[in-house]
Amino acid sequence: MGKIVVEVCAGTHCTLMGSMDIIDAIASLPEIGHIEDGLNDIEVIPVPCRNHCKENMVGPIVYVEGEIIPQADQETVLAAIINKIRAQKV
Amino acid sequence: MRGIFTPITKIRRQVFSEVAKFAFEHDIEGDDFGYFYESAYRIIPGEEPLYRDSVFKERAIIRERIRMAMGLPMRPTGTHQPLTEGMQDTADGKKRLDLPLVNVIPFACEKCPTDRIQVSDNCRKCLAHPCTAVCPVKAVSIGKNAAVIDQDKCIKCGRCITACPYHAILRFGRPCAEACGADAIDSDELGRAVINQEKCVACGLCIVTCPFAAISDKSEIFQVITAIRRGKRVAAIIAPSFVGQFGPLATPGKIVSGIRKLGLSHVIEVGWGADYGSMQEADEFIVHVPHDKKFLGTSCCPSWAMFARNVQPETSDCIALSHTPMVAAAKKVKELSPGTLVVFIGPCVAKKLEALEDEVRPYVDFVITYEELMGMFSAKEIELSDMEEDTLGTLASRDGRGYAVAGGVAEALVNSIKRRQPGREVPFMKADNLRDCHKMLRLAKAGKADGYLLEGMACPGGCVGGPGTLSLIPRAGSAVKAFAASSPYLSADDNPML
Ligand code: SF4
Ligand code: FES
């Protein structure tokens, strides 16, 4: 099973809107590893602003395996990650 | 809510960037202030409420938050007053901030019940029902479907809570009052929370705790920006907890560049002021403890120092005399560059209160938090990761930088005392919330801390846990430690700039 790559925008707008909290939430995922395997294989990469915020997209922006999630929060990102892991399994 | 980004954090930060955007881009002389009528619609768009029962109420709350973010008082709820009243006068780049600093927005408060013990639907109305047996005042009875607590009789001893085999009995109170270690949250005649300003030491924890975003402090971002726009020379002094606060790509050097790009002339480490404070307090300890001061309480956290003097006046002479490191650093700037305005940037709401004191006013012109600064970066579209690395104006020692994390102040002081008196044992106690601080003070009064150093802090984890921070505490703590380790000097005594 491959690694799940999650890029979290660490630009100014997204940091203000809570991207650091998302990074920490993802880091906490292995704690629920007994429920879902694959949670240890997530790579979180903070990335600089890719200008989406300047095009009126609201942050924080997160890219789960390249798929862009605007206005991300812990809820949506964690769900997207778990979906990707499940999709990889089938 | 610490550690989880909620709509409350979001609203607060959106308000800061709205105000900062206006201050940077709009006409601050004319009557452009109508902008703020639209702000509420930008933050709460549409016709459906986002969080509460009414979209109108949500916007009304935003409006009062905007006023406070501009340093203005809230408006009375019962009489007419335009939103923009007083805004023009605050645009002169002079200090405006006034008491009360921390405010409950009355109509935003949901009147959470005060301390109450209640049966939840976990109750299975069991045969044993030990809850009734253990209650010393016969307040618990078994009703039709579940145990019932007679609130008039209940003395809140909590024994039924421990006795229940289903964990069905809960105690809950007002989140704001639970967060307040100074017991400064009272109720008004309508049952809404109101802050007892006599007791409030502005730790700011209720602001980040209230789940309904009903509490806010006032800000000085508007005055800082207008001062810059009016061509005044403004220097920043930044607290040791700044590292790691602005995202994983914002190195300390890039943060310094970003601040200068906002138009501030210099960026000085308050850690230097901490070094200065360590030297003074080490001397105070050696000269006075335990002969004429039974113990020495640290003075770098203004909430703790105010609290200690308020709640236990009889030991107030044992709290170190020096002001906080903020004041030492600000004095240095004023000495080197008279006429320069000084803005302190930190995690702290209490420093806003300290800066209103008569002895501090001449040195510290403005106080803003990291969150407020981030709002300024965002409004000015400054991307910290794109910045060049710049250097801090004055360097602090490892120990001075360590002030930001609970335990760091005591460590710094012990090191400085031992430098002066090698072999001296320095026993110490520490507490990082006001309730524990109170316990520590009581022990000290009872003579259990003679000869001790007491490190008091109002925020859990120390300054890195302050209400104006953006980063989670553990992450911020390791960033601070790494930065501290990079200092060329170990302790205050090695710092050539003192
Ligand atoms: S927590 Fe908030 S809503 Fe609840 S009583 Fe306190 S101020 Fe009011
Ligand atoms: S800051 Fe995240 S897209 Fe610009």
C-alpha cells in the first residue's frame, strides 16, 4: 500500500485560517491506528502559498494526493484521507 | 478552545484582517469608515445564520468585535449609536486603548448555567442507585425515568458523581468561569456573564474559551498601522515565544523580514529584556531571600504578578520588583532611539493591561498579539515563506529565550543565581495556571516555601500557551527550545549587550 501525500498550505492566509491545526490533527491520526490501518503511512508536507487565496479561494487549502480541498478543516481533511486509504485497499 | 481551530478562532482572526486591511489600504482621514458596515456581511454572508439562530445577531456581534479590534468601547445595546462613532478619532496613530480591556458582549452571551450537577440520560434508574445513599443533603431522588437532583438542596459536593456506576451524573459550569483562575466572572441581572474588572488580571483565557465567542479584548492594530502610515518610526519588540507561531515555513529570520515589510523599523528580542530581568531578580534573590523576603516570586507574567499581589497582599513584597521583560526591552529602545514608538508583539493579553500602567506607558506604546500580527500579514499579503532571512536587532541568551516555556524562567534564574553564588541550592516551585498559582501562594504563606523561588504563570504551558498564539503548545514549545539552543550565549551573564 502506498503512502498518502497530504500537502497543507502554510502560506499566510491559510496559516491565519488554521492550517497549522490541520497539520497537527493529521499527526494525531496514528493514535486511532487500531481502527484503520494505513494511518501510519501519511506524509504531511507544508507547502508555500500557491496563490489560490489571491484568486478568492478561502483557506486553508489542503491537497490530499493532489486533490484540492478549499476551506479545509480537520473534519474534511481527515475524512478525505480515510477515503483515500480505503480506496487504495480495494 | 485551545488546540482545535473552531469557527470562533476563525471569526476572531477574520475581524483582525478586516480591520488591518482597512487600516493599510483605505482613506483614514476621510469618511471611508462605512467599510465596516460591509465587513459584517463579508464575514457572515448570505441570509441564513451560520452558527446561531439569527444572521442579524451574528452580524451584530461581528460589529462589536470590530469596534473592539479598533480599540473602541462596545456600544450600548439599548440605545442608538452608529457603528462608526469614534472611529475617525482613533486614526491618529496615538494610543487609545482604555479599560475595560476584556469584555463580554452581553447579547452574545448564552447565559450558560453556573456550576451545576445534573443527571444525564446515561442514568438507567438502577436498583442500587447509590447516588441517593451518598448524598448528604437528600437532594437526589429517583424520579419516573431517572434520578433527579433538587437544585435547591444540592450543595455540589460531587459525591453522587463518583458513586454512579454509569457515569451518568455530570458537573458542568460556565466555560468562561472555569477558565478564569481569578474568579472574575460574575453574572449580570439577566444571568449573563460579566467580568468583575476589580478581579480581572487580563490573562485572556476566557476569550479563547467561551464556546459562543462572546468575549473579546480590545486591540491596537489599527493604531499601530495608522502610526506607520502617518510616517512615525515604530519599532517592534517581540516576545521569546514568537518562533513557530507563523507556520512551519516561517523561520525566525523570515518573520523578522515580514515585520519590517509591514513598515516597522526594527525588531528587537524581548528575550534580551528577559536576560536583564534575570540579572535583577537573581540579585534580588541573593540579597533578600530568605532574610527579609521569605521567598521570591517571578515578575515576568503580569497576570500572575497582579494576581499574587491582589489575592495575598501580605506576601506581595515577595513578588520581584522588576517589571516584565517587555518593559526592559522597551526602555532600551527608547534610550537608543528617543521618539521611536514601541510596539510589543507577544502571545499575551495581560501585557495590554500592564502597558496601561502609569510607569509603563512612557515606554510601551502599543501591544499586539501574534494572532493580530498574522492578521496584518494577511491584510498586506505578505508571504513569510518568500521573505529573505533577516536578523534580530538585539540578541538574547538561551536562558532568556527559554522564558517562553513554563519552567524556563525558574531555570534561567537558578542559573544566574548559581553564577553569582556557586554551590547555592535554589529550591523552586512553579505553577502554570492561576488556580495552581493560588495554591502555591497559600503554601508560601504557610511557610512551606521559605527560601524558594516561585515561578508563576497564568497560561498553561507558559507564554507559548497564551491566548494570542496560533500554534499548538507542544509544537511551539519545541520551536522555542530549538531557537534558544541556537543562541551564542548560555545565560544572561554571558550576554555582552547587558
Ligand atoms: S462561556 Fe460564553 S456564553 Fe457561556 S456564560 Fe460564559 S460568556 Fe456566556
Ligand atoms: S496562503 Fe494558502 S493558498 Fe495562499
